[in-house]
Amino acid sequence: MLEIKLPESEAAARIIVVGVGGAGNNAVNRMVTDGIVGVEFIGVNTDKQALQYSQAPTTMQIGEKLTKGLGCGGRPEVGAKAAEESSEDITAALQGADMVFVTCGMGGGTGTGAAPIIAKIAKDMGILTVGVVTKPFRFEARQRMTNAIKGIEQLKESVDTLIVIPNDRLLEIVDRRTTMPDALRKADEVLQQAVQGITDLINVPGLINLDFADVSSVMKDKGVAHVGIGTAKGDEKATEAVKMAISSPLLETTIQGATDVIINISGDISLVEANEAASYVEELAGDNANIIFGAMYDENAQDECKITVIATGIQDSAATSSSFDGVEKKQQTAQPRVAQPAASTVRPMPSFLNPQGANLGYQSQNTAAPATHTAPVAPSIQPAPSVQQPVQPAAPSVAPTPVQQPYRPQQGGNGGIVIPDWLLKNNRG
């Protein structure tokens, strides 16, 4: 097999990963331990004691005069001032870099406040700058989430590309008995995959090679990005791996609507399988997306393939708005969402059948919500009385015999009683 070796001076771009604050330094420690190739690491913190545990070859205590090495106390404004105080040291440390990753956990003091300042310094130096950050769990303090949202918005304005990993998504993939440290290590692993997935494209040569210029064209001034990695084996490994890379449960983004996409396939994979994976990405991204394809063959992969997908230019998508604007709304007390029935031609119940205005499920479906009245609407016909009156019998067809009035004897002129003739007649016989 033909081996391609580049001269050392041209081997790769200079890439620096800066871990800011406690979570950022934890992520850097994991990357150092796992031995990511061709990357320099810098650990930055305001807490002098915490820096002693950093495994980064270069560490930097920022804001020494401001914080006295005691940290920010969870205040992002202190973290920002600390970075501004040490801006000259930061500039010197980043001198000569082609690409800088700024990674941190949003919500605290140092990472939230200092990361946007460090990123702005790098970008102003003409360095391709990528932010890779996590958001706190929603069950954490409300102020921490508020800090995170503000910090992410500030960082988005200071980087070329931003990758956001919400810790809440860890709840979807971990077992109920998973400990908190193990879950947070999973978040560090995703941070590492995002960084390594990009740096390997630049530093590892392939059959269809991708270089720094390719990565820069996709990530320069592109806003929010999706970076996913998928691995699979078997007959459908290419399709399964690319689906895993696109639909990472730990990311809030998708490649739909992306303007630029890099897909890199490595491992034991055939030409037909590579075409299947690339076609799947192209179908999702759309015809207008600029897609760059790379491939690295590894005969020792033993029927396994790994696919890395980087999609950018999705800052205007619905996923992005929910990632930032929606989170602050979700933080407020959630109202139960009532499912609306499908559109129907059922008409409103007539008022004369429902004089009391009761909601009997006959609401018109043409309106989003039933109208609310401050007073009941008078029915068109008066309702029946609450006590029913007895029914009067119908008149008979033959008139009844009239009741005979009692006999009143007539009086004569002298006041005597006049005896009727019929009575006198009977007495005479």
C-alpha cells in the first residue's frame, strides 16, 4: 500500500485547545489522557489550586491581581475582567496558532465570563476559532442557567463556529444507576469527540484527503455547528454510522438546512458503502449545501467504519433557536400542553340545545381556543321551567248537562208566596 508522508514543517496546522474553568480543564485532562495527536493544550483558570490538577503542558492563571487566585465565586463578570487583565498573556500563548478551540462548561464564573474574551482575542488575531461548550442541567440553580444562556450568546459573537452540548441530554442515554461523575465524564467525552473529529480531518492523511483549508472554508464565520461521530459494523455499517453521526442524542442540532457539510469516512469500507453514506447526507442537507467528502481506509478496522459529519451555517434553524432562546423559556414554570384535536367540520352546538353554555365537546375546530364570556349569553328560547305544570284535560266532544239552579219561590204583591200551578194541580186531584 502506498504511504503518504508529508514533511514535518507541512504536516499539519498548529491547533491549540484552551480549557477554561473547571469543566474546561476536566475536558482537556481527558483529551491529554487519551492522546489526541497534533494538538497543543492550555489550561486556564482563576483558581490557582484547581490549576494544580491540570494535565495540560501549559497552564495559565488569569486575573491574578483581581481574584488573588481564589476563583470567581460563580460570577461571570469577574471571569471576564480576569481575562481582560491577562489579555497580553493570552495573546502571547496563542501566537502562531492556525486554529483554536475554546472549551468550557457554561454557567459558572470563569468559563462563562472568560471564554468569550479569550475567543475574541483569538479571532481578532485572525485565528480560526471554535467554541465547544456544555450547558448545565436544568435542575441546577436557576441563576446558573441564566448565566449559561448569556455566556453562550456572548461566545457565539466571538467565535467562527460554536458547538453546544446540553447536559440535560445525558439523561436520555445513561442508566438510572449511573453516578453523577460517570455522567459528566460522558459529557467530557462528547467534548473530546467534537474536537478530535475536527482535528483528525486536518492531521490524519487519507485516500481522499481533507486539509486545513477545507475545514476553514466550512467553519469560518459560520455560527452554530453540528459535529457528530458514528461507528458501526456489519452489512449496513455505513448507513448506520452516518445516522448515528447525524442524530447524536447529546446535540441540539441537526444537519437539515446546513449551508456547508464535511463528511469523512474511515475504516474498512467499500466504495458502494461510502456512496450510500454520502448520498444519505446529501439528501438530508439539501441540494444547495456545499458538501466536502473525505475518506481514510484502514484495513485493520475489522469490518468497522467511523463517520464524522460536520455541518455549519445552521444558526437560523429552529433547532438553534430552541437551543438558546427556548431554554430560557423552558426554565420558567412549564404549563401543561393540551393536545389540540385535528381540524374538523363539526359545527358549534346550538345555544337552544345548550342554554347553560356547558362545554360538551361540540366546540368549533376553526378557532384555536373557545371564546370566553364575562356573562352567560341569553338563550334564543327560554328554557323549560324547573317544575312541570299538570296537563289540563281536553274538552269532551258532548257538552255536559248544565247544573239546575235551586228553586226560588216567587212572592206576591202583598208579600205572600205564589204557589205554582203545577203544585196546585197535583193537590186538587
